[in-house]
Amino acid sequence: MLDFLFSTIDDRVIDFETLKLHEKPNQYLVLPEGEFLAEPHRISPVLNVSITELKKRFSDIAQHQKKVKVLRISDDGLQVDYVQRTPFMGYPDTITVRFYRRGEDTSTLAIYSRSSYGYSDLGTNKKRVTLWLDSLKAALNDSKKQP
């Protein structure tokens, strides 16, 4: 029922190159090194994996989190918007991910996680992005260990 009350989400299409962060601390931005207007909270890693494999692994991780749904996938398939609702109150947070090819077998990503409600998120967006990136690195390391 609370999902209905808190139905407004940030569903704008994000352009990472021109994105400007707002003044509220209820957001967390990870960007690869490059030409971006916003100052990221963290620089994203360049991973030794194809962009196709990165998209697959990241999607698996994101969609296996609690209360996560895909909101939109860009026409080129390189940008995905997710909505994750908080456990008790059901507040919607929007997470936008864009994948970047860095070479034939290297890639990276940008992640912008933000809350639709409130001023502070008590670190929820940072924790989410950190968890998802740590899970991604672990999944990629596990796949390298398998014969």
C-alpha cells in the first residue's frame, strides 16, 4: 500500500556527460574517468571484461536485489534505469547505469543512484552502489577462477 503513496520516481533520462548533481546529499554518483560535468563521489573501475559480459553480470546482480525492477532500457541497450524500494516504507530510489566500452575486452560503467523523497538518505545510495560494485567485482573474479 505504501508503494502507491510513494509512487513518484525520478524517471528522467540521464545524460551522464551533462549531468549536474543537486545540493541534497540523497544521491551517489560513480563515473569513469573522462569528460563529465559532474564531480563523482567515486571513480568507476576499468574492468577486464567485454561490455557485453559487464552488462550481463551487472544486470544479474541488480535484478537479484530485493525490491528492484527495471524501469527502462535505452534503445542502444547501454543504459538501464532501475527502481528499488526501501524495505519498510517503500520509498522509491532510482538507479541509472550506463556501460562504456574501453577496449575489445575492457569496459567500465557509470552509476547514478538517487532518492525521490527526502533530503538525506542516511547513506543508502552509497551503500547500494558499493554493494553492487563489490558484488560485480566478486562475480567477475569468480568467473576467472572457474576452468
